[in-house]
Amino acid sequence: MEFLRPATLAEALALKAERPGAVPIAGGTDVMVELNFDHRRPEALLDLTTVPELTEWSTSDGTVRLGAGVPYTRVIADLGESVPALAMASRTVGSPQIRNRGTVGGNLGAASPAGDTHPVLLALDARIEVASVRGTRILRAEEFYVGVKRHALDPDELITAVHLPAHAGPQQFAKVGTRNAMVIAVCSFALALRDGRAGAAIGSAAPTPRRARAAEEFLAAELPWGSPDAVPDSLKRRFGELVAEATSPIDDVRGSAAYRKHALSVLARRTLTWAWDEHRTGERACA
């Protein structure tokens, strides 16, 4: 196995074009585990840790451009105000050591249905920036996931950044695990409310992360957007039911399909309560 270490993005893209079978590695929190257990043996590793263009983030015209190599610890420290749900999800990833190394770009590259940041990207209608020597293109988050641990990248492409709306209204992330820390999600959920619209997405309850479209449309139509009133329990229950209906979970060692459906309906009701309270009062809950 060869180890390739480009110093610039242009060099990284050139190497990926020459060696499309090379596996990109940034934090290595997924790839190194697979190598250690001999689950994969690629022809080469493409180390992106020394590519400065991937480790920067910026805000312009109401959009955060998050470099694919920015670690979770910086997301938590720097983006908690502008993209709170992403910071919430980042706090649930692994241990401090993993959060110091792991990245949103790496989470996307693994494309696991249980990846912690995926529901947030979907709920916020994020755009994924990918590049090759042929140029740069932008994918909507829901176009990116095409199967279990499969994404829409061409063999010569690398993920370069994620584009997210800054200060996009109340948003929440919640996750159920078999313990309180260092655990893969049994299921997870993200919710965003903005300008009379809702974004709702599930993780670890279908072959890919996915949006709960019927639940989003229900909230957009039924929430009392111009009122300071609390959300009725009946509305919360129906929202939870629609989120559960959007799933297609399996039974596995972490939980049963039935439990995942039930847990997601509960997470949907809770996050709606927290997000709507912020919408009414301007004060964030459970950040």
C-alpha cells in the first residue's frame, strides 16, 4: 500500500486523478479502523492532513463554507452560534481524541447511515462541494447519499467543503445510543425551522440518511408561525408519527426496527418542542 501526501489541493486532485483507487484519509477515524481489521486494503492512501485549503472555514452572504478537513472540535468552538445543530451533532461524536481528528468531510466520505452529522446536513439543505482536475461541482446533500456507505462522488473526485446557511433559525439535533458516549447512533434526528419552512431528517434508520418529507410539509402547513403559542400536543404527536413513517430501519445489535421507529417519534416531538420554544422566545434550549 502506497502512502501519498500532497501539500496542496491541486496536487491532491492530480494524485486522485492518477490513482482513482487511492482512499482519502483526513482524521482516519473510520479508515484506520477498517485497515486494522483488514476490512479493506486499498492500493494507496491519500493523506489530506497537510492540504491547507481543506482546513479553513468562512462566512459570506449568509452561507458558511466549511472546509472538508476542519475537525469537529473547531466546529464546536467556532460554529456553535451560526450552525448550532452541526455543533450539537459534533459534540456527540466519539471521544475528545476522535473529535480532535474527525471531520465532517470524513463523515461524508464514509457515507454511513449512522453518521452523526448527516441528518443536520439534510435538514439544513446543505450543499456538498466536490472537486477534481476537471473542475468543481456542487451536490445537494440528499443527492450525495446513494446507498449503504455509498456516495455520489466520481472516482477522481474529493470532497472539498460543505456549504450551510448561517444563522438559519431554530435548529436541533438529538441522538439515541446504547450508552452516553463513544457510541454509534441507534438512531438520530435533526430539525430546522426557518421562514415558514421546516427541515427534518433521520439517521441510522434507513439504508441512507434521509429527509422526512411528509413531516416537513406537515410542519410548514400546521405550525402557528405568527403566534407566540406553544405547539399543541396533537401536532407534536402527528409530527412524530410522520417522522417514524419516513424510516425503513432494520434489527441489528444496536436496536430493533420497532425501537428505532418509536425512538425517532420521541426525538421528533422533543426537538420540535425545543426548536419551537426558541422560535417563540428567542432563547435556545439544549444547545
